[in-house]
Amino acid sequence: MNRPSPRRRVGSFLALATAITLVASGCSAASTSTTIDATAPAKLTGTVSFWHFFSDREAKVVQSVVDDFTKVNPGVKVDVHSGQDDEKLKKAIAAGNSIDLGLSYSTDIVGNFCSSGAFRDLGPYITRDKIDLTQFNKTVRSYTEYKGTRCSMPVLADDYGLYYNKKLLAAAGFSAPPKTLSELKKMALGLTTYNADGSIKTLGFNPMMGFYENAASHFGPLAGARWLSKNGNSAIGGDAAWTELMTWQKSFIDAIGYDKVNAFTSGLGQEFSADNAFQTGQVAMNMDGEYRTAFIDDQTPNLEYGTAPMPTADDHTNLYGGGYITGNIAGISKGAKNPEAAWALLKYLTTDTGAIVKLSNGLKNVPTTADALASPDLAVTPQFKTFLDIVANEHSGTTPPSPVGAGYQQSFEDFWHKYQSGSGSGLAAGLAKVDKDIDASIALTTGP
Amino acid sequence: MLAPAILGLLIFFVYPLIASVYYSFTRFDLVSPPQWIGLRNYIYLFTQDPNVWQAAGNTLWFVVVLVPVRILTALGVAWLLVRAKRASGFWRTLFYLPALVPPVAAVVAFVFLFNPGTGPVNLILRAIGIQGPLWFNDPAWSKPSLLLLGVWVMGDVMIIFLASLLDVPQELYEAASLDGAKSWQKGWFVTLPAIVPVLVFSVITGVIAALQYFTEAAVASSVASGRATVGEGGGATLGYPDNSLLTYTEWLYVRGFSNYQLGYASALAVVLFVVASVVLLVLLRRVRAFTPEEAS
């Protein structure tokens, strides 16, 4: 019996391995073309596999709306998979798992999911069913599409404003929240109290980047700051708005002392717990999303607080009333087995006023359609009303979809963290390096 | 007879390894077909990646500090336990018990214990007039804080050393005593050669684990940042504070699954594999010189 030589065996083995690799990689090829029936089916049937990230109480709210959908469409069974984060979603889509509809908590995935085809182009469905996209405002429309391809629809929004403790403000002699960043700093310093050893007892406003919702993305709209230029490269270093915001934030920290603010911040409770520093009164004013109203109702119902739009940069007072908007998005997976039923469910979740209002009342997120925002059935407290106004404001902004997800924001924040502690390079040189890093990362994904 | 084992090896080791090498030369986002881009990922890794060297440095810290400290502590505790005359079962259980705590729970507990404002550690230090550090919230202290955690859960290594020390033949000690050996000479010439295989095993597994260090650092960053959430991933807090806990595998994860650069992440994985292989080969060659067979 002839035994193959070791070299031949290695060669055969490598050939086999290469074949396996190429076959497997070929299996993952995306198909982005979407061909659909000329008319929507009169009667929907089959099963829709619906993946979303909500859990516990919030998952029950989503389930109740799904149940409403199946009552109207008795031929459809919705197989709901709750508690699935974005990474699991993408891995499952890539692996060809049976997912029809996916719901994500992050608009940062849109650039990649649209360009890679992980989510199908919804354009043909929208055209066929004559969906009026102007019912969503411009910002919401912008974060659900990428380079002209609409692969997702908005499922409620989060927006960010200023929470203030009425008792603490009144005790310090303030009767209204600040409207400019200079006012915010001045009021915050007046509201800050110290222990006998010089450490901070209560803070008027915590300026530390990275504290709870203090993210660059949330500060950007306060000065109309831009992230990416039209050609997709970083616009951060060349935008004076970022320099203005960073200079203000650094001067605020320096007025108290970085070490003191850092020590104080380090001892604060978890953001998503009853120990949240605003809820405990350790911080008098705080930037947060509309969902905080639900946490306060649940955990500290006796807290006397108000909400307002975030103050704007001093030379951008015309932007007052706006803020950062983001939200949940949903799309039909490239491997959807029942795309028509998935589209029907997606359309129901994102355009049916009754469904949106029910979701909003249950999840305490902001509706995204004009009709739902004006619905008398929407449960609106004075504090929550602020966030409905922010989402409708023309000056509200968001972060642009990118093929590298939130990578460009992370690069910028890495530098901002160093800058605020005084350990980074100078501002201009640092921002130039940020631009260079972001451009190199994007080029790695999109370059020739 | 060997077919199932070979099949398993091909599917779960050889194929992923070859696939990773292939993807490392491509632009790949997991969904679109991979595009061949030659050495582009490797050039970016060595010349343009803004965080890879810091991540590699942090990982190296865990390899050269955490691994030896854990092993020496475990060896020291095992040595003491061998000599314990009373309640040895109690002491063995006490030192081993922390190793049974799930890693995530252990890290969460540690971060709360060492919370600079409300944690009992700093409260005790304050009571005796010492201003405690910010522990997991200070870039200079975050890694030493994880080192303390690593030492606390060293029971898994300690139990192996304990078994090894108890397994050293008493006759060898008796013979050494007859030859007039002192305590340290018995330790150096009898105990150490006898436990070298276990020591080598501990070093190798420890180095591999340190090169892949992820869970403890990720959870510590998430909890210490005050933004721990359930269900929304932890990508935004990885590395906190100031990337001092950003490990190489965390960075690989960020680039692969948050930035959708699976091709580049594969290049990072290949480099890690090569580095780990070289380190372990060097380690094995150097250690072989100390084994009893080589000595004889």
C-alpha cells in the first residue's frame, strides 16, 4: 500500500482546509437586493421570528403590542426572542439563523447593517405601501438610513435634557434652570458644597466626561458640533464648536479641581439604580434621557424635580430647545424567511399610532411619529413633556451612521478623557490626532 | 478509532485557525463577503492603531505581574497549609473557597468593596487616618486592584500546589536530613525539583489565561464607571478608567464586534496566537533545563 509522503499529506491537508475556508466564507456572502410582490398580501400567514433586546418588564410591554398585532393578523405567529443584544443579532444574521425582524437599541449599527446588507433595503416596501416618511422628523429619518439606503425604521426615541432638583435650586436662590453653558457653570459652582476636609459634598452639575450620560455625542448638539464631513472623514478637529465645548468643560473641571471631581464621581452610585446621584440629591442638575422620569417615578417618587432642554453654548443660543436624539431601530434581516409578515409587523410597530403610544406609555420612551406625539392617549407628565418638545425641535441633532459603528465617537472620547485630566496633548494637536485616527479606521473599512 | 478526535480537532481548532489567518488578510464585517486586502490589516496594526500598544502593554502587565504574584502566593499558602497541624481542613477550605465564586460576581463584589466613597475598605482606612486610593477608578490603581482580586481567587492554583507538595516522597526529606541538609536546602534540592512539572503547568496556563484576560477587566470597568447595564453590551465602558484596563482581547473584541472590523480583529488574533506560541516555546525550552530528567 502506497503511503502519501509527508509533503503530499501537508499539501492535501492545506488544500482541504483552504476549500473549507472558502466554502464557509462564500456561504456568508450577502444579498442586498430586495424584490417584493407588487401588492401587499391580502392575508398574512406564517411565523415571524422577532429578536429584540428588551427584558423583564419592558419585554412584557413589547409582547403586549405584538399580541395586539397577532389579534389583527390571526394567521401570523410571532416567535419573540427577548434579551438579544446587537452582537448576538449580527452573529445570528451572519450565521444564517432564522431571524425575520431585528430590533436594536443603538443607531450606531445602522451604517454597518445597511451597507453590509444585514438589514434589507426597506425602500421597495415603503414605496409600495406608500409610507409617508415625513411623519418622522428629519433627525430621526437621518439615523435610520445610510447613504440613501433605508434599512431600518425608528421604534421610539431617546432624547437628552437637563434634570434639576427644585429644592436644591431654590435653597441656593435659583428660580429657573440655566439656558447657556456659562449659566450652567455659574449656577453649578454656586450649588456645589464641600465637606470639612475640602472634598465635595454635593455637586451642582458633574462636568466629568464619562459620568453617566456625559458623552461627547450628547454635548455636540449644544453647539451644533459636527462629527463627519460629507466625504465620510472626521470633521471634529476642524469644527470650532468642539473646541468651544471642550474648553468650557475643562475650565469647569479646573474651577473645582480634577482630583476632587474624580474622587467624588468615583464614590457615586450606579446610574441605573436607586443610588443614581441625581435621585439621591448628590448632584443638583444632571444631563439624562427621558427614561429617567420612569426611574424616578419608580424609585424616588417624592423627588421634586423639573426638566428643561440642555443649555447651549453661549454663542449658539438659537439652538436652545434642541438636544441629542437617538433611539431604537428595527429592520428585516437579510435571511428573513417571511419578509412580508416581518414588514407588516415592522410597519405596525413603527407607524401605527395606537401601537406606538402603547409602547411609549409602557417603556417611557418618546414616540417618533407626529400623530403619536400629538395623541391624547399619550401619558404626559410636565417633566416628560420637555422631551416631546426636544424631539420635535428642529435644532436637535444626532450622531451620523458610520461603517465603523460608534468607533469614531470612542476615539474622540478617549482623547477627551485624557484632555480633561490634563494628561493629554494640547487641544489642537490632540484633535488633529483624533481626526487622523478616525480617518485611518474608516479607511480600513471602506478604503480601496 | 481516532477519527472522531481528528474530526473534532479539524473542526474546532484547525479550521478556525486557518479561517482566522485567511480573514486577517481581508476586509470582513461578518455579513458581506470578505475582500482580499493583503497586508493592509497588519500594516494598520503596527503603524496606525491608536490603542493596540496600550492594550498590549496592559496585557503584558497582567502576564509579568499577575501570573508570578498569583503563583508565588498560591505556592506560599500551599506550603503553609502542608505544615498546618490543626484544623487543616478548615484552612484549606477557607483559602480555596473564593475560587468557587463566579468571576463576574467576584469582580462586582470587589468593586463595591473597594468603592472609594462607600466601600468598607476605604472606610476602614479612613478610620485609621489613611486616605485610601480610588482603586478601580484610578488609572494608576486599577490594575493593582485586579491583582488583589487575582490573589484572592488563587485557590484553584493553590489546591494543585497543595496536592503536589503532599505528594513529595518523605524518604527524600529523610535522606536529605541524614545528609545534613538545612531547611532551605531541602526546599531547593528536594521540594522544588519534585514540583517543577506542576509549577510549569501553572505558569503555562497562567500565561495563556493572562494573554486572554477579558472578563474581570471588562466587568470591573463597567461597574466602576457607574454605567453597568444589562442587555446593552459593555463596549462603551471597556478600558475604564482612561483605557488602563483595556486588554488586548478587549480591543480585539471592540474592533471586531463594535466597529465591525472582523478582518482586522482576525489580524489581532493571529498576532496574539503567534506571540503566545513564541512565549510558550521559549518558556518550555528554558524550563526543560530545570527538570529532573535534564539535570540527570
